[in-house]
Amino acid sequence: MIKATDIKLVSPTWIVPVIPAGVVLENHTLVISRDQILALLPTPQALTEYPDAPNLQLEDHIVTPGLINAHGHAAMTLFRGYADDRELIDWLNNHIWPVEGQFVDYDFVYDGTSLAVAEMIRGGTTCAADTYFFPDAVANAFSHNHFRGQVCMPVIQFANAWAKTEDEHIHKGLQFRDDLVKNNPLLTTAFAPHSPYTVTDHGFERTLLYAEELQLPIHLHLHETLTEVQDAMRQHGQRPIARMHNLGLLSPLLQTVHMTQLEAGEITLLADNNVHVAHCPESNLKLASGFCPVGDLIKAGINVAIGTDGAASNNNLDMLEEIRTAAIVAKSVSQDATVVSAHEALAMATINGALMLGLEDKIGSLEAGKLADFIAVDLSDLSFAPIYNPISQMVYAATGRQVNHVWINGVQLLADGQFTQLDSQRVRANTRQWQSKISAFSRPI
Ligand SMILES: [Zn+2]
């Protein structure tokens, strides 16, 4: 039963619903009732049908679905700028893993994730796929801030502060799912075996067993670098994708991350098995990991979403910057300027992310009956003038700084650029404390 008092109207200059594709609506109003989108109507009709509802008028704003960050490690925001300008393996072995070994515990993950959530909400991200140790801390930081996400259950063969063996990771992950995910409407979960080079065949087999039984996705770094592929050839005599295929992992439940170094036959294999790809262009560029052939993947019919990866290898969580990079790098790599249009880039960061997470019926587009996750981006600044095509300005000229209003599940979390619930002073104070501890441990060169 919809009560008249629950209804709110949002009337921006432009609305891009993402579905149907390529549409920009002018003089339209989004009608919200509690956590849901009730309708998308011409503004005069909305005002006639709901004369008493509060109407937020947003001149020179474009309203779109909330952005979905398809891959990240939120807590690693505390390592932003800690070790830059290094190759992936040197970065991991000699910098990130030692400092993680020293500091990662429940509090580190909770505080780091809270910092990331603040940055993500500020920049228009309303849902994120996250994988890190202490998923219970991630889940609590997400839900305490009313943030939506897929909080993954990590699996890795190395002992760490959260679990010692692959089997213990899986066991603790399943317990986490029972305790924190099952009854939380904002959260879903997936297994996240870290990568082919950090998980054994046994770890993958056990993961797959539970994933199939529970119909849970598997989120996996795959073909991130040429070194990963060369090492796999030496160690296993096959490329990582072939090994995953032989282990039975390629399926619509598989969310692969990075996917550089792809051969034509591998792209066909991914397409045949309906595997999803989370493309992280800025992390790939910064770590010189290689290029994901996004144009070829799209041509093959593969669902490609966009992620920032962790802030330690990006170095921010700004999804508007990420979609701009995704669009322009895809054009360069394909040597075809028509590949990944502005509309397609936004779709990758919204409905494609939702599809990867199995949430395409709930979020990712502005349609009646979907959940009210949406953002308003301010295009009034002179740097966006003139506006022939607002979606072009949003994708190619704006950054997260222009996001002015954010709603998740019908709750407005950012209003006129200010947090309505999140305590940014507390996040700042906690971050300062971690900065002094981590600086005292070692000063990166
Ligand atoms: Zn990653």
C-alpha cells in the first residue's frame, strides 16, 4: 500500500534512465515511494498526479542511476599513496603484503572501509563489489553507512590475520554469510578466491563446490598481467583461463577482474560461458598491467562492468573518472573512436555492474519498480558549457566532485554535496590515527 505521505518527487533538467538505452529525458520527474521508484513521468503529469508531494527541483542537474563499482578493496584506501610507481609483483610482495601483515585487523578494515564509503558516496557510487580480509568489518562499515554492496568472502592460501588456510577462509566466509549477509537487504556476497597464483586447485575446488550449491558468484582477479600468465605456463603448463576452465569455474557465476592478455579463443570461451568482466582501467594503467580488450569483449557479447580497484593502485575511487578512462582507453586500444560511447560507458558503470552482481532486477536503471538508487550531477559550472549533450558532459568532462545528491534505497545520503548521515569528522580523525601508525612502521621510498 503506497501512502501519499511517502511520495517524493525529484525534477532535474535531464534524466538518463539507462534503460531504454541512449535516452535523455527533459522536463521529467522521478517519483519515489520509500525505497522504490514508483514512476518516471513528464513533470506536468507528476505535479498533477502528486500535487502534495515534496518536489526537489534540480536545475542544470542530470539524474542517473547510482554508479556501481564492480571491483575494489575498500579498506586499502588507508594505503592510498603508500607505494606508488611500482610493478604489480614488486608492489604486492615488497610493499602491500608486508604492511597488510602488520596492520590488517577488524578495526583497520572497518575504518578503511568507512573512509572508502565516504569517498564513494561523495562521488556518486551507490553500490560496490568489495573483496578483502575481515568481510564482517566491511559489511558493518557498509551497513552502518546505508551503503549497498557485494561483500566477498576471501579465499587465499597464505595465512593472514583473518584465516590461516583456504578451508578456514571458506568456513569463516560461510559463517559471515549466515551472520551478516542473509538478513541484510543492502548486502549480497560472493566467494573471492584472490587469484590463480594465490589459490591452489584444492581451494578452487572447495570454493566451486559451495558456490554451486548455494548459487553464489565467484569474484576472481584473472589475467591481470603478462607475468601472471608466464608464471602459470611454467608452474601449471597452461594459461590461467585454461586452468580455471579445467577446474570448472567458467560460468555465469564467475566475475573476472582485469582480464588483460586475452587471446581470441579465450574471448570466445568467456562468451560461450557467459562469464562477466570487471574492467579496472586506471589500476591497469598505473600498474602497467596491460590492456583489457573491451571493444572485443563487447563485440563478443560479454558483459563488461567497471571498477576502480583499491585506492592503493588508482589512487581514488572516483567512478566518473573511471568511466571516462574506460571509454577513451577502449577507443585507443581498438583504434576505433566509435567503441564505448558515452551512453555505453554509463551503462557499463550501472546496469552492467548490476547484471554482474545478479541485481539487474533491482538496481542499475531508473525504471518503475526498481530500488531508488540514483544520483544528481551538477552541470551548472562554466566548464560544462555549452551543453549540447548532457551525457557527454557527464562522462567526458565531469568528475565525482560534481555529484551533488545521492540516494541509496530511497534514503538521501548526500544533499547539496553534504553528507546527511555519515560522520566525516570521525572518519577523518580515525584516518589520521592510521596514517601516523602506518608512517611509523615504514616510510616508503
Ligand atoms: Zn583488485
